[in-house]
Amino acid sequence: MKEQILNVFAKLGFQLEEMEGFGYGFQYEGINYLFMPNEDDEEFLNISVPAILEINDDNIHAALMLMDKMNSTLKYVKANKLGDGLWLFYERELFGGEDLEKLVSRMILHLEAAMNFFRNTMASIKSELEKDDDSTPTDDTEEAA
């Protein structure tokens, strides 16, 4: 099945580069993607957008809010923490007989839409957190009151 999927990517015009230990990387509309074949389950199709956000102590709250919002809103695409990064995944079981070109192209388009949702939601969360920080009284404002 892996070879069939690789052929589909080629038919769709993608040039995949093998990424040691991860799968095959490619780009679309400025976004880096990974096709991650599963050697133990040939019927498992996984395309991801790796490390869209580095998670650290300074942004862990925003990252968790973002993951919750994405996972409760988006269909098909899920956000997960992998290592120190936030990744997007679209996973699908193959049953046989699917139009693989249509399926792979739809998966990529859903991931692209998820990236747009990510960018918009992250901007909104940052704005909310900044408002919360601005409304929290400091020692100086308490003394002035």
C-alpha cells in the first residue's frame, strides 16, 4: 500500500523527500507535510503537519487552549503534542476501493484549512491572554487606587 500512496503523491505532482525515521516530507502552499507510512498496518494512512508551534513554559496555557479548541471544532484533523511541538494529524483507515488521488488531495486540503484555523485561533487566544494580563491589577495600580 505504501508504494500505491507514494505513486498517488507523484501523480498529484508532489515531490516527496524521505525523512529518516519520520516518513516522507513534502510542501504545499508553503506548509510542510509528512506522509507517515505505518509498516505494521498497511491500511493506516497518516498525513501530518509537524511542529506548527513550539510548546514551552511560556506558552503551554495557550497551546492547551488551542489544542482543545481545534480538537472540539475541526472535523477529521486533530492537534496533538508530540515532543515539544504541536502537530496536526489526519489519520484514515483504508478499506480498499477508495479513489486514493481524491482521498489524499482532500486530506491535504483539510490539513491546510486546519492551518488557517490554527493561525486565526492562535491570534485570538493571544489577544484574550493579553487582555487578561492587562486587566490583572499590579502592585502599582492597587496602590494608585
